[in-house]
Amino acid sequence: MQLKKMTKTAAAFVFATTCAASADQFAIRTNEPVSGANKGLLEALDVREIDAVEMNGAHFLVLEAKNEGYVEAYIFGRGIDAKALYRLEADWTGAGLSSLPVEARGAFFEETICEFCTS
């Protein structure tokens, strides 16, 4: 009986850590600041808003999502006039990146395909 309980606990742990690791962080570039989304949209898309910042005159909304498709659905659902979408190469809230000034964090943005972005 003890082995069965340990197996279930181990499986739950693996599932939880796998799901947590499956989310990536993205930054949406806009010309204007964007306010936060309603809770229903965030839950439906399984998207988490992390931060909203300004860098060199451009505004960025930093999100955590499973992939670009979820971010594009967020952009479409909110009617955001997105100019570009970036995948973050480091954790925005992690010790390394969060210790840098906001302007220096742009070096960790890798531009990615965005069907709903207009340049």
C-alpha cells in the first residue's frame, strides 16, 4: 500500500513539474501601454501576465503561455495592436534577468512569428 501511495505522489510531482516547465515567456511590443486582461480570458487561455514595461519608447507586455498560439489568441482576444512578438531567452522574474535594468533585458528578446502583429 505504501508503494502505491509513493508512486502516486511521484507521478503527481512529475506532472506538476512538467506542466510548469511547459510554459514559456513572451513579450508583446506595442506603441501604447496595454492594461491587464480580465480574469476569464486569462483562465481560458491559460496565460499569465507578468509585467508591463517601457523600453526605449516602446511598450512591452510580458506574458507566460504554453506557446505563441496562446499569445496570439490573447492578442486577438484583447484587440491589441501588436507590433512584434518576442520569446524570452531567460526567466523575466528569475534572479539573473530581474537584477538587470529593464532596458538591458531587451537583449534577451528573440523575435518570433506573429500572425496578428502589424509593423
